[in-house]
Amino acid sequence: WRLAIIWQFTEIAVWIGTLLWLLSTANPNKALTYEGLTWLLLIRDGTLLVLMGCVVREMLYPETDPVRTPDDPDPGGGIFCEVPADDRRRPEHRGPAIAAEIDEPV
């Protein structure tokens, strides 16, 4: 939850920064400069990249996922709860039968 809250705070900061930047045409003394808005956008983009990296890491390595554990599978997993937590579903971990099914045209 910590990263999601940080991301939402950066979104709020970008929104307020954009409004302050738009205010620069009316009163430049109470507004945000273009450089300040650019820094806010870069900080927000960096936060999004970190959040995306965490999601991709948990997809590739499900054993690091705090929700999906071997003892208690993901409650929203449905039919995918049967997949073992250490099965990474990457090409080097696929058996020949699975690889053959993927290569066959539908």
C-alpha cells in the first residue's frame, strides 16, 4: 500500500502543480514555473516506473508476492489457484508439451 499511496500523492502534486502553472498567466508571483512543473512530472514518472517494476517482478517471481503464498493461494485467482507458486511461466521453464501447444497455429 505504501507505493500506491506515494503514487497518489505524486498525482495530486502534479494536478496542483499544473493548476499553479496555468495560474502563471494571471499572476506570475503566485504560480509555479515550467521547470518546477517539469520536476513534479519527472518525480511522478519515476514513481510510476518503480511501481511498474514491482508489478513485473511479482509477475515473474510469484514467490515474492505477499498475497499469493503456497499455503494460501490468491483468493481471486479462480482456476489459476492450481498453478504452483514456483512455476514462473517463462520460456526456459516450459516443458516440451507446453511449448508445442504455443507454437501450433490455432
